[in-house]
Amino acid sequence: MEVYDFSNIKGNEAKIVSARFRKLDRLPKAIFACSKLKSLVLIKCDVKRIPQAITNFQHLETLVIRDCGLEQLPEYLADLKQLTYLEITGNALEVVPKSLAFGERDLQLHLTGNKIQSISKDFFALNTRITQLSLTNNALSELPELDEDCLHLRELRIAGNRLESLSPNFIKKLKALTFLDIRNNPYKQLPLAILNLDLNSNGCRLYAQDLGLDEDWLKGTSFSILLKAFKAVSLDFEGRKVAYQLLTQSSKRTFEQDSLLKCLTLKHQEIGERALEQLLLQQQEALANNPLDEKSELAIWGKTNLPKKSLKEKIKEKGIQYVTKIKATTTHVVLAPPIKLPSINNVEQLVFIDEATLLNFLEIEKGRYLKTEETSPTDIEHLTTLLYHKDIENRTLALTIMKEGGVPKVLLTDLFLIWRDTKNDASFRKKVLSLLKQNASKTLQSKLAAKVRPIMRATLDEYTLEDNLQHYTKGTELDAWRIGRYVFRNFKNGLRFWLQHLSTEEKNTLINFLIDKRPDFVLKNCYFQALEELFLYKNAKRVAIEKANLTSFPKKLLDFQQMWYLSLGNNEICQLPDDLERLQGLRTLNLKGNKLEEFPAVCKRMNRLKVIVLAMNPLVWNKKFVDTALYSYDEVVAKRK
């Protein structure tokens, strides 16, 4: 039995397993006689302290005290042996008792919106029972130094505190972490500690946007650049730090040679290129003092563009000793990343060069497999016309011409799009792929040879599609702008990827066009690298901010006076502001998957708001929260009568 009014307690003490009270002046004494109580929720009640009689609830599993003015947690809460969920949010706690950290059952501990200034290291101990810990919007200025690994804590939220730095050791000790939110802290330097997170192997989700630092990496694609360094999972902490610095800093600083070599082992092309550039820059003096000559012994490390057999013959013609493995007598090493990192004892004595330097020395032309001759615009136009002709004979003729005379570089993107579009004939696509592989650069060849990633499928989400498109276009000769436009025009997704390849002016023009000319266009947060970008388009009529970890209604949406549809699904919103009434044109509001405890009172006053989606909110558990005189309600959607 579940009760919402203390007058219903008397006579039902043995039946009550759940109680939920709002705006009580005091806790009714009768509730403590409910020995079988499993869930107790207090919202906006006058509860300054928790009486010891609460230990009578030996079956209590859930305790929620929200916005009640609670000033301290007693030690005897630890005596509730069955407790698995404790939420003390929006109160005045300053201290959290250590006794809560230990017990037989796992505990989710949510302490958002208090005045906590420090947290004991016991909550991160080896044998702690805490699996989720939320300390969002408190007054933490530092985190404890940990002496041992924490193998139990899976989710940690420390956003909205006073943290100026994060200790690398602290993050490193959280071995089981799968969710970390570090936003909105006054960091004085980039919290490189989060480079310890292994975002690939354990699927850890990191929320680190808007870190509050006045640095260039905060702008535009900073967060995605940050993740590129984190995803270098084969590196140790120091190696990841170097990878991050290579991606984000253009300073002429000197990096450790060992760290640069580790970065060259990555398949991440941009990191590899910059690491090689830095390494060769530091090797200029060594190469000047030890140039390639007949006394040199040369090894090749990695896979070169030209076959090693051909290189070996040319090297021997120059009188240089060629070895297949790096030995103690080796003097020079050609680096062709990505490389494998063996243990080398005399690495400091080696002189590293790149393939281009070697080819110059061997007097070999450096051109790749693509034809270097310029193709006239008329020829390209003719080939393009044939390639897209409705008759298969003409399309096949285009392939024959290019097979014999070479593929103009500009048409490689067309070949790629034709190959990937399943609307084209399968046998023709197979021929296109064969021609594409023959004329592609080494980098693109390797990506074409890997497992095919879907890019032309309307059901793909924006983030997966972005990763797949980046896989093919990053570091290759394919035109990312054209591919992004093609996918969006034909499959109505991929806008997130395309926007990244537009200038600010082009981006604004495109989005405003979609808003004004496409009635079905929904302005979504997933299209942008940062949520703040969405708020620039106040003329939007349909807006969706979903899975954005919102804990409150974004006040900037109140300026969207033309908006009639709004979706805030799958966030953590507990209530709606009273000034929501400013959105006089709002007709549909999706609040699915949030944390609403009661039907938003402001919605009742909005006569034009006809449809409210409420599924997967706590208020769904009881129909009394919805005024059935105003709404028809099926526990999913409330429709105004």
C-alpha cells in the first residue's frame, strides 16, 4: 500500500510499504509504526533533522528528502541495512557521515544542491558500497587523495562545485568508472587528469563541456578534439597528455622522444602526423651532423607508400647498408607511421627521417598513385556527365575511360558516393569500388579495405554517422563538404557532420533556410558541438534538446517566441519554471524520461499547450497527479480537453 496523506496511516500500519509526503510542517509520528515501509519520499517538508525512530524501518530501501532544509545526516542512517537509494537534494548539508560509505548492500548516494565542502576518502575506498555518487552543485574545493583503488564506484557527478584542479591520481584510482561529470567548475588549468579515462574499453561517458577556461580549445570543436586524445587508449597518461598537446597546441615546445614515438604507434592520423613533424624538427641537428652516406646503416620502421622491395634496391644502389630490423649498428631509421613500438636500447643514438627525405636522397619522384597531370575542366565535366548518366552503358564507359587514362582527383569523391549509394546497381558499384581502390591514396585504401561503415542510412543517429563519415574523410582526399551535403540531402541526417565543414556564415544561412523553408525541420542539440550554438537560432519553430543531461529548464529557450514544438526528453529535469508561460505559441511539450514528481502547475495555465508527453517520469506512477478534468491521460500523454 502507498500513502500520500498522513491521515490514511492509522489502521494501515502493517500494509504500508511506500509513503510520499509534500509540504508537511512535521513528520507524523504514526509513520514510524509502519515497520514494513520500503520507500519514503519527503518533498518540501519542514525536516531540519532526521529522528532516530527512522531506524524502525529495517526494510527501508529508498529514502528521498528533497528541498526540506535538512542540515545534517545522522550516523544512525547506516543502521538501515536494506537501504540502496539515498537522495538528499536541495538541502543544507555541510558534512556527510563516513558511516554511509560502508555496508552490505550497494548504495546510490545523491547529494545534489547542498553546502558540502569536503568528502571523505572512505566514499572512494576499496570496500566502499557506493556505486553512484552525485555531488553536483555543492561547495567542494578539493577532492581527497586516494591511497587505494576504488573498484565499486561506477558513476561520479562533481559538476557545479569550486574545484580548480583534478588530481591525475584521483581519476586513475577509480577503476570501475563508467560515467563522469566534471562541468561548471572554475578550473585554472585543463584537468588533464581525465586523460586517465579509458573511453573505449569500458564505455565510460564523460561530460566535460564548458569547463570555464578562457582558452582557444573551448571554442568550436574543442570537446571532440579532447576526446581524440582520450581515445588514444594504447598510451599511458603522459603519452595521452602529449597527444592532447599535439592536437591543441601549436607552440614550438620540445616533447620527450619516447612519448612522440608512442604517439606514432596510433592509427589516429592527425596525432601521428604532428608527432612525426615534432620528432623530425627535433632531429634536424642530428641529421645535419649524421647525413645519409655510404657509411650509414638504414632500417625502415612502418609501412612506406612505395614497396620496400623497390626501396631496398634503390638504397643498395646508393651504397647504403639496408637492414630489416633495427640493430645496435643501425644509424638511420625511416619512420612511416603508424609503427609498432619494439624495445630499442640505442634509441637516443638513432637518427630518424621520414619517407620524403629518403626519396629525395634516392632521387625518386615523391608523387603518390594519383595522376599528377592536370585534367581540363571540360574533360572532368564530360566524365561527370557520363558517370551519372541514366544509361548503364554510359556509366560503364566513364569507368573504362578512367581505368585507362587515370582518375582525376576531384572525381574520387563521386566514385565514393556512387559506391556507397545502394540505389545503384550492385555489379556497377563493385566496379566503381575496384577503380576507387586502384587510384586512392594509401590512407584511403586502408579505410576502404576495412569493414564497411554505414553512412547512407536514414535510421543512423547523428553521432554514429559523424564517426563513420570522419572515418572515411579524415586525412584522405575525399571532399567532406560534398559528402556531408549528399548524405543530408538524400537521407535527411548527417547535419552534425556537414555543419563542421561549413563556415560560420554558411552554417547560419543553412540553418535559417531549414527553419524558414522546411516545416518538418527540428532544431536538435545533436547537430551542434556545444549546446550554446543552438540558442542562437531563436526563430526556430521546432526544437529538441534530448539526452543532454539537463537538470533544469534552459532559460534561454524562453526567447524562442515562434516555437510551437519542444522536446526535452531523456534529461534529469525535476520541475518547470513559472515563466514558461512566456512561450504562448507552444502546442506540444515532450518531457519523456525526466524526473518530474508531479504534473507541472504552469502547464495548466497554458491553454494553448495541447499535448504533454509524460512517459517514464515518477509522476506516472499515480494518476492523481494529473487533473483529469483538464486532460485525458493514459500514463504516457496528457491531452488537453
